[in-house]
Amino acid sequence: MEERLVTIAVHNYSRAEVLKAKLESEGIECDLKNVNVVYSTIPGGVEVRVKQQDMEKALRIIEKASEAYKEEENGDEIAKGKVQRILVPVDFSEYSKNACHYAVGLAEKLDAEIKLLHVYYNPIVNSMPMTDTYYYQVNLDEIIRDVEIRAKEQMDKFYNDIKQYIEEKGYKNLTLDYALVRGITYEEIIYKSEEYHPDVIIIGTRGRGEKPGDLIGGVTYKIIEKAKVPVLAIPENSEFQGLGTVNILYVTDFDESDYTAIRKLMHVMNPFNIRVFCVHLSETDSNSYASAKMNSFKEHIQSEYPNQTFECDIIEKKDFLGSIQGYIEEKKIDIISIVTHKRNIFEKLFNPSRAKKLLFHTTIPLFVFHSED
């Protein structure tokens, strides 16, 4: 009986050929399936397959090769220095206040500056009869001035409240500034983040006026999707208690972007005493492939951070939301971290039909990193 082959990677043809050559140079027989030489630039499609007995060794080789490829292609874009800037979009709600408290705690520890950002209402001009145009324009100008004045008054009060909070905490030399802009909220936040170049955006999970049943508000969801920097989303009931030892749950799907995300996570959280729990969510029964991938993943990150302890587990129950909630409670998780491009993970966590099962999310901040793909 012919020995079973297992797929350990899927790439375009040229990349698959490079991996095949690498594996064979290490003494591992390799087969390519779905080869399409003509359309070799199309991403994915070509399966890299090896014998099941060689799977674990092949995975280690491929992940090292993939990491080297990623660094060569994109360069190591993660700054070696400290975090310097934190952007905090605010709407003066309790969510915003909690986000600011987290930002202040991080900034004090990281010696970073904080910029508060409020985007106020931008009236939409509807089509009007020509005879009413002048009157409407004058009225609109007055509305805009009133909205701008109220936004400035609210921001000044909010800014002073946060300044007072900083003083009460006894933090010295912490730089706090703010900006007011008019427009569509999520668009202006993204634009400002590209202009300001923060190391991290800290935002409340929901904004003022959004539905109580929404675990992630519309604006926050769009920021998480579109921002190019890490986003730390803070729930309303997540009270900042200081940052001593921080237990971080990192959800992995064994993708190449995990290594970049781990580096960014370690970069931001480096000044803190952290424990990292890496979890893979699986709806199927235990299998050697997932175990081999997890062992390889742990070996890689542990070698890169020898002084940091990583605990790695696979959650295999079909009711993984209930299982992960139990895991979070057992490990006393303080922050959940994921990578946005993993739609299968992201949508499982935020599917509205499962909202009631996500009670843990009402108090635990979500730290989101972004795929470089």
C-alpha cells in the first residue's frame, strides 16, 4: 500500500518549487500537486506534500524557510526602539474613558506620548430646490459652527479630566495632546493614524449611541479592519488595574504572519512582565498535523525569545467558544490577541449569532495585529 502524503503548504508554483528543493536538500521526498506552470504567479494553488512520517521535520524546515523569505521580501519593519506614540480616538463615552486609562498606563511604562482624537459630525448636504439653496447654506454654516463649538467644549473637559487622572496617578512628564477634526469617523481616524504614525491605536470596543448588544461597534470594527498599526480595543467594563504581570492569549492559525505579529506583540509589551498563551482553535478531533504545527510554532518563537515562556495548547472541542471561555478563566487572561486577516478566526469570534456566548469579551481587551499580506 502506497504511503499517504500530507499537504504541509500551499503556494504559487515558483515558491512551491523553492520549498520542494529545500526539503529535498534535507533528505525529505516531496511532491507538488496542482502544478500550473503557465499561471505560476497566481498566489496559492500548488500543494507541497510529503510522507506523513516526515511531516513534523518538514514543517520545521518550511517554517524557517518561510520566515527567511518573509524577512527578505518585506524587510524587518519592526522598530528596535521603544513605543513612542499612542493614538486614542474618543467620543467622550465611558468606553473612551477606559481606553484613555489604558493608554495612560501604557504610555507611562513605555515613555510614550498620547494624542486624543475626536471626529465630530459632518452634516450631509441633501439635494435642495434652487430657491432654498442660500437659506440652507446659511443655516448649515450655523449648524457646523455650533457642532464645532460643542465638540471643542467637550474635548477640553475630557482632556482636563484625563490630565487630572494622570496627576492623581502621580505620573510625571507624560505628554498628552488632542486633535479635533470634522468628517466620517472611521475614515478620519484611519487618515490621522497614517499621518501621525502611532505605534498603537487604543479605542473603546463600542462608541456612544451604538447598540448595547454589539460587542464590537461599527467604528471600532472598521478601525480594526483597516488600520495598518496594532489596535487595542477596550470594553466598557474593563477597568484598568495597572499592568503588573499580563497574561496574553494569542490565537494562532499557523500562518506566516503569526511570527510578525508575535514580534510586534513582544515589541509593544516588552517593558511588562508578560505570560503568553498560544492557542489554536480546532473544530475537528485531535490530529498529528495540528500537533506538529503547534510544536514547530512553539519551537520557533521560543528560540527567538529564549527568556520568555510560551504555553501552547490546542482547543479541539466543537463548542470552542465555550471551551475558550473556560480556558480564559482558567489562565486568568488579561488580553486576547489575534491577526485580522484570519477571517475564520475573526468571524467565529464576532459572529452575531454567537454574541451571547462571548460573555468573556465584555471585560477583556482585544489586541489586534494586521497581516502584512
